[in-house]
Amino acid sequence: MLQKALLGSVLILAGLAHASPDAPEESVRQFYAAATSKNCALAIKLRPGFTQDRCEKLETATIRSLTVVSNDGNKAVVAADLGLESGGKPQDFKGSIHLQKQQGEWVLTEYEAETSTNAPPQQQAAPTTDVIGDNPAETLAMLRERFPRYAQGKIVLVDVDKQRMSIYQGQEKLGEFPVSTATKGVGSAEGSDKTPLGAHRISQKFGDDARKGTIFKARQDTGTLADIITEPKDVPTDYVTTRILWLDGLEPGKNKGGSVDSQDRFIYIHGTPEEGLIGKPASHGCIRMKNDDVIRAYQLLDSDTLVYIGQ
């Protein structure tokens, strides 16, 4: 593993030695060199929207190929094949990286992954518009057929149109809660601030013993309590409170892998201080709940529970 990491770093740094300020692919190389060497300030400058937390998690980046597809001097597209490892997990990317000139320098603005054609049949995106509808029985049956590994126990349905989240055991509804999904609507693209559609699993849970209203940063209990706002008021701070259920996409090319990876986007089900906004779109991509409700959901749901987000 160490040899692989060193080789990847050598390849990237070798490319930097011949960098040209007018070559967008060199900004891609420079970004990954900065991120893997933990020069996070430079990495964030080269890729607005990239976070300190994600920078610290990115361990290796091997550039297999970079090819400029288009470049009009202001906007460019680079076809990329990357071997990445973040948080101890391989997360390869193959697709297009979009760049734009800002103050005379290329910055990375968007990733567009190729749709996978080699995923196991039960995890490929099915021809569906992610509609839950008024009769969830059909949706539940579909999910049990497509995702048998995760759908044998409880299933969570998040209805974006109704701003409701329901928990089922078989055909029995164990609970239903108002939620808030993204203000900007639905979508999976990195940096979009939208809520991703489709099938997910709960990958990790945080906050077992946290007090109601506890503020989390990078999934760590800060020991500080937020003021719960019951009026319909949007405040500047976007605190994550009380409990966290971290979602991992199950549909490659849709919410899994590349620039559409829900787990890499830190899509959570979590509590919020802005309880007065629950019931209408108000988040930056996550699924917000009232703090008492997220405690109840946390008690009901285990890791690997299937969570399906539809309209």
C-alpha cells in the first residue's frame, strides 16, 4: 500500500514539473497532488466546494489518464481515469471533469461520472422515476426484489414531494415523520446542494448518547447544544444536531461512485435546530428531522437499513 501511494504521488508530481498555466489537465494534477500531500488550502482553492474533512480523508490518487476533450480558453472538459482511496476505501473515478477560468487560473467545478455497466444486477439503476406514490406496497415489493441484501428487515421511504419519511417493517408502518429535503430540489451531483434520489443504505450511525440538540461537526460531538428554533426561520448556521444516520448510495452512476457518491457528499439523516422549517424543503442536500423524531428514528433503524428516496 505504501509503495502504491508513493508511486501515485511520484506520477502526480512528475506531471507538475511540466505544468502549464494554460493546461487545464495540469490543474487537475495539481489539485490531487495538493490534496494527497494535505495542502488542503491549495486543494480547496483549486476545487471550490471541496472541504477540509474530505481533503484529510483522501489518501492516494493515481492518475491513469487525463485527456482534454474541449477548451475554449474559459471553460474546459477533461476526460479522467483516476484511482482514488479515501477513508481506507477505493473510490475510482472515470468520467469528465469540468473546469473554468477564475481570475486567470483553472479551477475544477464539476465531476460527471460514466454510468457503470458492470454492477451486480440487483444494484443497477432500474428503469424507474423514483416515484413512491400513494400505495407504498408496490415500492416496498420492488425494493425487496432489487436489493434483497438490505431490504429484508425495515425499509425507510423518504417522499420528497410530501416531505415525509416513513419506516416500514414488512407492510406495517412503524412511524411517519415530517422532514426537510433540499431547497434546491433533487439531484446527485457533487456540489449541487440537492437531495439524491434512489436506494441507499445506512452506512454508519453517530450520537448514541448525545443530548438532544447536541451540535456535531465532522460527526464529532462538540458538547455544545444548539438553540432549537420552532418559528419558520432560516438561520445562517447549518448545524447538524442530536443524531446522524450517514447514507451510502446503492446505485452506481446514480448515487454511488465518482461525482455522484452520496456518502462522499456527506448525505445524512440528521436533526436540525431549524425545526420551524421541517415539512418543507430547507436543507443543503441532507434529510433533516426534528430532534425528538431523529432520536426515535435512530432507535428504530440499524446500520445497513435500506433508505429509498423518491418523489
